[in-house]
Amino acid sequence: MSSYADSQHAPPRSSNQATGLEGQLRSMILNNSPGPSEDRSHYAPMTAPAPAPAPAPAPGGGHVVGHHSGYSSSPLTSAEQVMGAEEVNAAAQRNAAARKRPNQAQRRQMSSQLSIPVDTRPAQQSNWRGFDNGLNQASQHTPFPRHQHTMSHPNGNADHFRARQHTQNSWNDGPSAPRNGNSFQHNTSSYTGYQQQNRGGPFEHRPRHSPGMSQGYRRQPFTQEEVINQSVLLEELSFQALMSSEIDRSGIAEKESFRQRIESICRQVISDHEWHTNANPEFPPPSVELKCFGSLSSGFATKSSDMDLGLLSPFSGLQPDAPGSPIPRLIEKAFLDAGIGARLLSRTRVPIIKLCESPPENLLRDLLTQREKWENGLDQDHTESHDEDEQGGDQNSEVKDDESAHPIDDHSSIDFTSFQVPDEEGQSHDFHLRQTSKHNLAAYYGLAKRVLRKAGGRDVTMSNARDFSPHDWTVLNLVCQAFVHGLADANVRKSLSKYPSLAFDLESGFPHNRSLLGVSVQVEGEQILHQWQNWSIAGDLLALEPFIEQCIGYWYEVQRKQNFGQDPISYTKELQLALDKIKKLPPLQLLLLEQSQQESVTQYYQRTRILIKHLKVSAENNTDNIRRETVNKYIDGICYEDVRSGMKSWQVATDTWDLDAISYKHKSLHLAGELARALNKKLYDDAVVQDVNHYIEVLRRPLQQTTNAAGKRSFIIPITDDETAQLVARIKTLPDPHKMAPNQPRDKYRDPLEFPKDGAGVQCDINFSAHLALENTALLRCYSLTDPRVRALVLFIKHWAKVRGINSGYRGTLSSYGYVLMVLHYLVNVASPFVCPNLQHVGPAEGPRICKGYNVQFWRDEKMIVQLAQENRINQNRQTIGYLLRGFFEYYAQNGSLSTVPGRGFDWGRDVLSLRSPGGLLTKQEKGWTGAKTVYQVQDPNEPSVKPPTNATDSPQLSTASNPANAPTKGTAVKEVRLRYLFAVEDPFELEHNVARTVTHNGIVSIRDEFRRAWRIIQAAGQGLPHDNLLQDVNDVDGGINKFIQSIDDIHGLEKAANV
């Protein structure tokens, strides 16, 4: 051990000295007081409260490592334990008044006083760049990032603590893996002790997460058996995923063959254009190249990976990615003429052409039709990016449609649904907002957000409140006022106007700012309470649930608050909490009962039964009205109109009020409706149409009540003859109508020209501006060479994200590239010891390397990296793939006091993943990524579908939507790009680019839910409890059960459907 470490590990003193220190330490824990004065020459200066009076430290300045439970400096005898206990009791009596848990402000102050120890050893003199002396660093030692924590002792050293911890629990640093990272020993002997890092190598200095934090805010470590079980599970799953998803050589050869084919087409097209159009006879065709980048080139490709190609033509007079270049459209046409599926996407971040080798006949026909529309100037290019909050409702927010849908109830001539917003030049712009018959409340709220954005405003949130200007508040308040006055229900408008927060009285003397989200919550709550007040059984339900009045009273109390404008964000949260209390009441849930489109009849019925159970309807003697109203609400909430109408007719004709009978009839009519819709869309072959029609008639037959041996009753449609039995058997062989496209809810991300996942041959994207993408690929490839475990970890995470449905930037989640950066962040900055060095901060000292205006310098000597990796000189981490995966999932799933990973886990709301930064994290605040922005970018002026802009500049980014005058109008040659920062992942080179900008609100919720689900499964596996399959395909929601067959069996009282 080095002299530096030796200075931290003083040998234990005599028994009396140990006892005094132990008792003093326990007293400090109880009193929240700092430790005794110590020699702090090894640590950075820090400010701390004066220490409480305490016995003098042991002679010689014996150093205490920390007060973590189970890691005392020396064993205590029974006498010592008694003496220590007496001292603790005495200290507790002396400080009883001071002993209390600090409040939040005090805890923050205490946390800020924990300084990070700085390694004072001199750096090695070499030509290698360490992790702390990278580009743009002011000094050699970079401060630790905000999220890191020291040990529980304020002066504890990270490496000192780690060495002691692994002396006590050698397994806590993870299972040890063979250097090649490809095998795993399923026995405890393979879990070797802590591997001391090589402090003399070129990768010595690195700010990183310390593996501990204050014990008072941390859960106890997992047991050795739990860690082993968790790692074994992930090790086995990673092996299975690698075997099933890893691309083989034949797949690579097939893609390469297609690449060569399309490269020859590109060369021919560009050469002809340069020779004949640009009169450049010296143009060399071999200079046109299609270079592969992305996963196939970085080493992280799976079987399902598409091929990403960058088109390079350095000798072209006008570069392919330049505005106005005709090359992309010429290449698209050549591909279509060659029978290749091709589609140019010009509204993406950079222009790309999507290709498929063997498109289906109908797809190729549609692509050719789309091309003809563009040539004729009729194509309004599809939007490839989707804004989640803009789905549904009227897409034209400024058209005054349905103006007579409801009269303005204000007798004055002022129409508050229309308003004007001045720009910086004083010119006013008109905006209009009104709810029509097309808008439910959610769609109307989405419309209001679009109007707010077009007016150059934004809703106030916790992240942007400090930056809100008076102009921002003016625009937001105008939109909120129009939102309320534009409601279709006059009664709701009238009742809302009675509340101070929605009276819009500027002379009230109170702050009048509000948030659009808060106003929408107020409207929703008022609509619900209007329904409640007009409900015939509200009085009966109040007798069953007296708590209802208290919740409703609290809601009205919040609504009537005068000081709503002092803190609109807190007021919005208060409104949401009050509304949630109301919506969680069983009577209110019954009032709002509706079947969702994806909810099965069984699920809908079970949810209704649970509500009845909570209402205790069956235990009351005077609840016949409630039972009847429950049946009415059940029928009124049925999703499909045809099924709902059929249920009402049947219920009236039979005068049935038994909910069990209602649900069985619902199940049969629901299946009949799905089969009928499938026939109307001609989804079944003509040969089976007669059978389907006949079976629909069977499903409409009367129900018959039966009772099984256990006395449980059911209602079925009996099979009374062999002909019907044979018909049912034939129907069971048909595809499930529920899973057929017309019976599925509309996919808002569905593109009519989207390429099929299978049956279209090799698919690829051609990028016309791939210079930075090629540099990114080279960086990722070098990372994959630093350690063989890197590739296995990345492939597993990509496979997991794919099967769980959270890997599509087009659908509001994260791209595969984003997950690669998440894995690398963990391996570089969180895993201890690190698995990968930070390649942007190590290697021979070189000057900046510029590409497209960005510094793309990193250690790219692949031969040297491979050699050092083979010699085990890059890292000293011997953890298994399973253990690393375990830490990865916990780091992103747990955050705060529940986390046992270094740095308390990733803070999704505040942190920015920054691979190029020492420590790996920045804050959204320092990046300026605190709220969504709308950016307008120049489009190709030669595109017939758009007109040249009147105020366009040469910059690709024109402006943000802070000024309504800068907002694009229809027909201008700019595109609107929505930049979101709900999840923030900085590109390693293009520092202003958020790789996760496509992640929507629903997307971030889905991603975080999947990480939490994975961590729950891992924890259950560690405890030996039953758990779900971590890699279960999210589309296989039925768990292997054929729900179509099961539904048929339930309707006819047959045995349960077998697994398929």
C-alpha cells in the first residue's frame, strides 16, 4: 500500500484509547455533531461547525475511518462496550434538547460542508493526458461533480473506506470475472476480494463516484447471497441475449453486398450530375463513398440493427447536405427506378433516405405515388417528429371554427377567447382559443398548449420559473383566460368565474399569475363535481362514504384561495393533490367509470366489482338504487358504440340488473363486434366469411345460467349440437380479431409509408451529413475495444430496451445510441474500479481535432488500445458482466436514500449525462436545458412544397419561439423542431445536441418505469422470490395465453384455453 494510504491507516491504539474514541463517536452520531479535531492536511479545506467538547484524541493522532455500522476501527471487549454505552448515555442526557432530526435546510447545509478529499500526490510526468487535465480544464485536479458524496465521516477518504469495506465484505465489490469477461463461476469462491487499482498507470487520476454516503440516508447493503443471486440471474440472461441477438457473419455479408449495390447507384447519379449539369468532366466517381457508421461499425450491432451509411462526395460542386442540393432527390429517384424502396425524409434533424432492399409491391407503389406528388408540387412532406401534446383535437388552432358552438356568456362586447400578443417590434398578432365538439378536455388542453407556443409563450414549471419574464406571464395569463372563457359548457364557465384564481380580476390587489396546467386541473375538477351534484344517487353514496364531503370541501377551499398567484407552481401542485383525493374515492370512480380501448371485458368487470366491494353495496339493505345505477354506469362506460347500444337494448328487453349476467353478455357482444368489424374491413378470407357470420349469430343467442360443482354460477351460451361445436372449433383456428389492425387503437406515430419490420430485405438509412456521426462511431468503437465486457453489456441493454419497447426516438422514447451512452457513462464514471477510461481525456497529448466546427479529439489509437487491454493495463476491474448489469440497473432505477450505488443514483430531473466531462454529469441548469424549446431551421428552398423564407439566414437555427414574430407561418421554408429536455444526454462532440431530445413525457415515464421494473425483478431474484421475466417482450402481454380462444371457452363454458 502506498505511503499515502499508510498515513490513513493508523494501527489501533490501546484498549482505553479505543474505548474513548468509540464512545465519543457514538455520542457524535446521536448529537449530529462533527468529529474531534484531526489532522486535515490530507484533505481539502472545508467549513464545518465547531466540534462539541469531547475527550482528546489518542496520542499520536490515531485516525478514525468512519462511523459506518460494522466497520469499527478495532474489536471491542465486553468491558469496552459497557464503558462506551455509559458514555453514550451521559452524552445523550447532556444533549437531550439538541437531539432532533435536522430540517431540510440544515441537511442541505450539512451536505454542502462535506468536502471531497483531494489527492495531493504529484502527477506523473508523461505525455499521456490524465482524466483531470483534459481540454479546457483550468487546473490538473478537477473538482468532483455535484452529485458525488464523501463517506459518512466528513473527513473520510474514499479509497481508504473502500479498502476497509472490502476487507469486511469482500463480495461487496462484485463478483470477480475472468479478464476476458465471457464466463461466470456460479460459486462463492469466484467472488474474490477487492482488486487494488494500479495507481501507477496512465489512467491514475479520475474524478469518480465514491461508493458510499451518509449512513443515515442509505439503506443497508445487500447480503452476499442476494448479490450473488442477482448477478447470476443477469449473467445468465446476458448470455442468452447475446446468443439470440448478436449478428452473425452472414448477416454482415448480406448488408455489405447491398451497400456495394447502392454505392454504385450513388456514384453513377452524382457523377452524371457533375459531368452534365455542373460541367465538371474531371469529377472522379470513386470519390463518392457510402461509409458505414453506427452499430455495425462500432461493434454494437444486433441481428435487428439497420445499416447506417454516410454519403461522402468531397469533390462535388455543391455538397449533398448543402441547402438546395438536388443530389438527395436525384438519388431517391434512382433507387425507386431500380426497384428499391426509397423515401427521402427532409424534416428530420439531418436529411436522410430510408431504404429497403425488397419492398412489398403495395409499398413500392405508394412510394412512387408519393414521389409523383412531390414532383407535381402536391406533397406536404410527412412530419417525422411527433409532439406528444399535439395529438388529437383540431390541428389548426387559429381557425375560428364552430364559433356558434356556444355563445359568449359575457354581456359585454369583449370576447376573451380571442387575444392579441405584441412582438418586440410592437406589432400585434391575433390568437383564438375555443372548445368545440371535437375536443374533450384533454384535446382542448393540448390545443391550448399549441396556441401558447405559437404565441411565443410557455407554461411555467419549476425548472423555468426563475427565467419567467413579465412578457411570459402576460402571454400565459391571456391563454389561461381564453382557455376558461372558451369552454363549451356554460355552467362550468359560470361556476369557475366565481373563484378568485379564475376571475381574471387585475384590480383585486393580489398576484394574479397562474399556470395553464393548474387551470386545466381546476376545469377538470369542476366538471367532475358538476356531474356529482347532478347524480341521482349522490346522496345515497354520501351516506356510505362520509369522507366524500371532506374531500370536496378541501377542493373548494383550495379553489377559493386568494394568494394563488404568489407561487403558481405550488398552487398547481395543491390543486392536483386535492383533485387526486377526489378521483380516488370509490363513489367518484364509479361516477367516472369507463372502459378503455385496450381494456378487456374481464378487466373492466373486475374493476367494477372492486368498486362495488369498496362501496359495501351488498351489505346494505337500501342500496337497490346504487346497484341499478352501477349497471347503468357499467353499460354507459362500454368503449365501443355498437356494443354499448346492443347492451342497452338487451338490458331493457330482459330487465336484467345482475352485474354478473351483464358482464357475460358484454363479453359475447364484444367478441361479436370485433368479428363484425374485421369482416367489414375484409380482414378474413372469403372462405371463412360464412363461418364468421354464423358464429356472430351464435354469440347473440340468449344466455343460460349454470352452476358448477363448487356452487359458483355463470352465464353461458351453451353448445347444443354437433354443428355448433364444429363451428366453434373452426372459429378457434382464426386469427384473433382484437389483434388485427382495424380493431386496434390508432397509433399516433404510425406512418402510412413506414417500412415493414420483416420481409423487406436489408434496410438502411443514408445520411447526407454524417461527418460527426462517423466520428461518434469511431469513439464508440474505441470504447468497445477497451474491455470485452463493454460490448456484451451494450448488446444486452439494447436487447432489453428493444423487447421492452423503449428504444424508438420516433415513438417518444430513446434511441439505441442514447442507451449506448448511458452504459458508457456507467462504465466510465460509476463502476468502481472503472471499466473504461475516458477516451476524451487520456492518450498522447494532441491539439484539437476539428470537424464541422466541433472538437472531436479523443484517443483513437485502436492498435494501442487493444494491446493495453490484452495486457490488463487499462483497468483493474474484475467484476462479472452480471454484477456490472446489476449496478447499471440500480443506478438508473434508484435515486436518493433507497440507492446503494455510488452517488445515490442518477437524478433524472437535474442531471445531464455528459460522457466527455470529468465525472460524467452536468446539471440542466448549467447547460441551459431547463425547459422545452421550439427551434426553426431552414429548409431546402428548392422543395416545391414550401416557399422561400422572407427572413431566413444562413444559420441552420433561426430562432426559438420566444417571439411570435419569429414563429413560422405556413408556406415558409423553415421547419419547427421541438427540443425537449425531460431526459438529457449530451452528445460527446456536438455539445448543444441533446441525444434524448425526442423523449416525450410519456416516453420518460415508460423508460423510468422499465428501469424500476427491472430493479424489482433483480431484487426479487436476489431474495429467491418469484419474479417476472426481465426480457419478456412487451408486446406479449398475454403471457403465452391465447386470449381469443380463452374468451370463446368462457362464453360457452368450455375448459380453459391451453397455452400456445
